[in-house]
Amino acid sequence: MSTDIVIAGVGMVPFRKPGQSDSYDVMGGKAARAALHDAGIDYALIEQAFCGYVYGDSCSGQAALYRLDINGIPIFNVNNNCASGSSAFALAIQAIEGQQIECALALGFEQMPPGAIDMVFPEKVSPLARHAEAIARIMNLRDDELDMPPAVCMFGAQVDAMIELGVTEETLAAVCVKSRQHAANNENAIFRVPLTVEEILATRPIFRRLRKNYACPPSCGAAAVIVCTPEFARANGIRADVRLAWRGWCSDQSSYFNAGVMDVMFQALSRDAANEAYEDAGLGPSDVDVIELHDCFSSNELATYVALGLCKQDELNDFVASGRGTYGGQCVINPSGGLLAKGHPLGATGLAQLNELTWQLRGQAGSRQVPGARVALQHNGGLGSAGFVHILKKY
């Protein structure tokens, strides 16, 4: 990147279960105000805004930001499934890299309905059809199985594929246990009550070998990140010690669909995004202190360990059992509790991850602080597909 990107301010609201939150515009307005307060600047200094969400009508970003002011700045709305927030962030930094502006706001929010995620426009061609067809062919799914909500069917196939590759159900459950342990220290998380492996495995599968606790909950929430140039930060008294150092962005390759389930379901996409970020950074997985990754299902968290180069596929059981992904281990993964415990309001998720990592690098994470954290990695994916890896560094 030709221009350093300063993480000028971050803000979010506590995530809530459907029916227990404010409306999306109120949540979005609160998160944006929190980020402005954190940066110590007024909304009048924001030159462009990018808003990510999935479950909302067009121009919902304006409805949220008009609660701050109606001042004529360009507001762009972004929908990239679960990576919508990261997409908004990417567009914000791209505007700065292109020297079009000096300060931008990325905002993400979601007011989700209860229950499994399903198609909003079922009468239209599904953007997930190519992925679903590949998985049905590889896993020999029956017609009645294909009638399940897409996320349940497709990630259920991912769970099956992971088990066939040697991952135990105890390992899948242990990922969820870790998430709850980390979330216990996060006031923004939904699920803070501990779970045990035994409790999880005592529940009946909801689809093939997919259990309810392997999946993140539908959630409501909002998060925001303000980015700017170093020059803008100096001129406006903004703290500038946390910066976006490197990033990798991508969508699917055609080769993914002729491979196995893991490549269809994020692993190859995540690997390609991570490799791009690592190459630009001149860093490797061993240099990363703290990670917020896309654990929409516990199987996806495990797939991402391999994609990010944290371990090999045949090392996953040991990686989890030995605690290499928690405090005192190789690195701390999802100190916030991740999607599994904090919640997953689709448009807010990527930006909430960046909130957590910024606090970690500033030393502001309280009881979940990763000691001495200086390099942080954010990973976020949207099925359909969009892959993002951002590496932040403390200067």
C-alpha cells in the first residue's frame, strides 16, 4: 500500500438477540457516534461513509447516519453477505489510498430476524447456487437435505467433511467452549455463560452431524471504524499508533468448485486472502499475536486455522487440545468470543472484529487483553463469496 492507513476511531454497541435490540438506524447511529468520540473529531470531518448490511432496504446507511447529521457527504451502501462490514472498510481505505479523501467512516449494522439464515428473494436465482450445487455433488446430498436453509445445509456439509478429514467431535465442541470462555470477559457479547464439551455433545444434531452449538446465533448490532491518513491524524490530534499495515482481498477462483467441500466453503478463499496479506507484509503466521477470525461455525474456525497457516489439517485436534489458540498459546484467537459467542450481526461483524483488535493493540481490552500484542490479524468471509484479511500493527 502506498499510503499508511490510521485506525482513527472505533465504536460498537453490545450485540443482542433478535427482538432485544434497538432498530438498525439507532444502533448504527450509536456505533458511529462512539467511533467519532473515540477519534475525538466531529462528524463534519468525515468526507465519505461506507455502510455494510444485508437485512435492510437500499439506503439504510443514510437512515443510520442521518441521525448524526444530514450534511451532504457521499454515503455508499454495501451488501457482501457476512463480509459486508469488511467490504465497507475496504472501500473506505481504498478511497484514502487513492488520495481522493483523508478521512472516511465505515459503518456496519444488522437487525436480524430469529432462526437460521435463509434467502430473502427465493423467487430469484440464488447467488449461492453454484456453491450449493458443488457441495450437493461432492457430498451426495439428498433432495430433502437440500430443502434445509442454505447455511445449515452447506456448513453441515463442512462439518461432515471436517470429520471425514480426521477432526473429532470433541475438537469441534472444544472450539465452542473456548469461545464462551473468552466471551465471559466481553460485555458486548451475547453468550457469556460457560459450556462444556460434554454438554455440547449431549445435544442432538440438527442436520447430519451439525449441532446447534457449532453454529453462531442470529444477532443484532452495529460497529464502526474511522480511518484517515497520518497527516490528517496529526492535524486533528488523533491517536495514530494503530495502523492498517497490509491486506488481502479476493473472491472465488473457478478451481475451488472442482475441489473438495473445504475449498468450496471458504478455506481456499481464506488461504488466498491470507497469503496476499502475508506476502505484502513480509510476515508469517508466527508473527501474529492476536486474531479475530470468521467462526460462523466451529468447523469454519478450524478450516481457517489451516487457511491462515497456523497449523496443518492433521494437527487440528492437537492444536485445539493443547491450547495453542488461547491465552498462553501460539496466539490468541477470538478474544472477543468470536461469532459463536459474541454474535454475528452480518453487516457489523467485520467492523466489530476490527474494534476488538484495535483495543488489543492499544492495550485497552481489559480482562481479555493479550499481553504485548503488536500484530493483529482480522479474517472475515461472505459466502458467495468475498474474502478479507487485514493485518493491523502497533507503531
